[in-house]
Amino acid sequence: MKSKGIKIYLFAVVSILLALAIEPFWARTALLNDAIHPEVMCELLDGQYFTVVDEVTGEEIFHTARVVVVGDMFQNADNRLYEVVAVDGLIGKARFLRTESVGEPSAWFSTFLEEWGRTGVLPEALRAQAGQNVRISIYHTHSAESYLPSDGASSIRDNGGIFIVGESFTGNLEKQGFQVEQNKRSHDPHDKRAYMRSRRTAMEMIRQHSPQALLDVHRDALERRYYTAKIKGREMAQIRLVVGRQNPNMRANKKFAQELMAAANKRYPRLVRDIFFGRGSYNQELHPRALLLELGTHKSTREEAKDGANLLAGVLAAYLGAAGPADAAGIAREGGAARGSLFFVLGLLIVGGFAYLFLSTGSLKEMNSKVRHFVSEEFSLKFGKKNK
């Protein structure tokens, strides 16, 4: 009986050690996804897109140029969460799961957002704090993405119109007093390895700037009607937030996306159209506040995309101002919580096992003898059987 107990104990210790050993590898989901899906692109060609319908009613619930697979999820502006359960060609079927309960970043955020909305800029005291403490990094994985009506092409290699929209977004964040870095490095071509190339850029920005938010700015490739809304009396491009559902930071990224959508649509109804939770990581395992933004579509004008982005900039500034750098640090700790828990349990097992053996034998000498006897007995049984 005692021998069986020791076996269970050793099995538990070895299992935790293995979990700790392989965790860094599994956390690198970009490499894992590439190994599992070596020939799969994450997006369709411009003009092609998926239509996903409710499996019960047949109603169209969302469209995307991103490749849709079973297990992907979608949350609309009313916080209704769906999961894709079947895909046939460019048509998917989704099942309604639940209505998500989304909170705001703080109890006083509504009042704060209302006050900010009267002036369009953050209060002076918060601007000063933001300038000192809140940093935002922006980059573009798909550097060729452009806006056909304004740029004359939907794709311009190494110098897409997305950079200009990103500049406007950056400038409006800076007006709120934030420190913002926009990286214009090209990651072309637009292929399945683009995210591996942009990963190096994202890691470099994190090392150099320690941002409170890391944003990968894109545009979608749907028809204009799917991404256009009348806001503040004029038509502008809507925004989709994209979260990689295969990354260790998914919980924190999801919270960030949900709260940002809630804040944006409270201030400007329909500005953020939805959140897409897609296969892969989109490099979001690198940061607990990493998001991919779709600013309009290739059929939007560049001005429409800039208008939508500029409204989002103000909401993002208000959100980060309300949440604060300390909250970002708290979210960052979530990524290491599971690993820390494993170390804690491992420590308890080791200390508990040592104490049990010592108390049951009465001395270190006897404890050592018992362990040696157990190990030699197990090895002789295992290898003895093999040699027969």
C-alpha cells in the first residue's frame, strides 16, 4: 500500500515537472499552428469572404475574410456569443452559446467617459499622467493593405494605405497625451508567414517600450456595406476587434476586447461592429493587452477608415486612462498565474513528501534507506521482467 502511495506521489511530481518543462513550447502557438496547419492561410483573397449563419434560424450573423474553422467564435455588438460548429466551402454554421456579461474597467468609467466626451480630450491631470505612464505600440502585419477607392489599389507592397490610417490613429492618441510608437516596417508578402515576421517587430517593440497596449492594425476585405455605419451624422468605417483564441493570454485579451467594444459603443453606437475569436494567436501571446484591429475594408475610403479610427483613439485613451498602468500590470500577472500555481503545488508535494517519509521512518538514514530500497525494487521488477 505504501509502495502504491509512493508511486502516485512520484507520478504527480513528474507530471508537474513535465508541465513546467513544456509550457514555454506550447505557449509559442505561432510555431505550433504553423506545424499543424503548414499550408493554411489565415485570410482569403480580397473580395472573397465567409458568411456564417445561425444553425437554427439560418439568419446571417457575420461575415469575414479571415479563414473560418470549427471552434472559432464571434461576439456581436449586443454581446451575443456564437461558436462555429460547421464549415462547408465559404458558408459556416454557428451555434448561439450565451449573452456575455461585460463590465466596464472601473465603477466610475461611465462618468469619466461622459466628461471626456464633452471636450474630446482627456482631463489635463490625466493627460499629464498618461504622458508619463501609458505607452501604446502600433504595427502592421499586412503592410500592403490599402483602400481601393482612395489608394487606387487594394494592395500596395511595402507601402499600403494602412500606414496612413495608422498615422492618423497614432496622432489622435498622442493628442490625448499618450506615448505612441507606430512601426512602419514591412512584413510583406501577405502570406502564411507574415505573422512570424511581424512577431519579431512586436517583440522588439515590447522590449524597447514596454507598452500598456500592443495593436496590430489591419483592414478587412469585405464589401463596404458590411463595414459602414452613420456615426455623428456621417458615414464612416466600422471596426472589428480580433482575438486569437489559441494563446495563453486569451483570457486577458478577450477582457480587453470586450470592455473596449462596450466603451466604444456606449460613446459611439455601432462604432465597433463585433469581436472575432479566430484560430491561432496573431502574436497576442506576447502581451496581455494585444489586439488586432480591422479598420474598415478594402472597399472603404481611407477617410472613412481614419474617421472610425480617430473615434476609437479617443475611446481607447479614455479606457486606458480609466484602467491605468497599474491595472495593466495586474492583467500581465494573469499570464504567469498558472505557472506560479504549478510551482506552488510542486513545492507542497516535495515538502509534504519529505515530511511524510521522515516521520514514517524516524531518521534521515532510515528515510534514505527506504527510498533506495523502493527504487532498486522497482527497477529490478521492470527490467527483470524484460530480461526474461
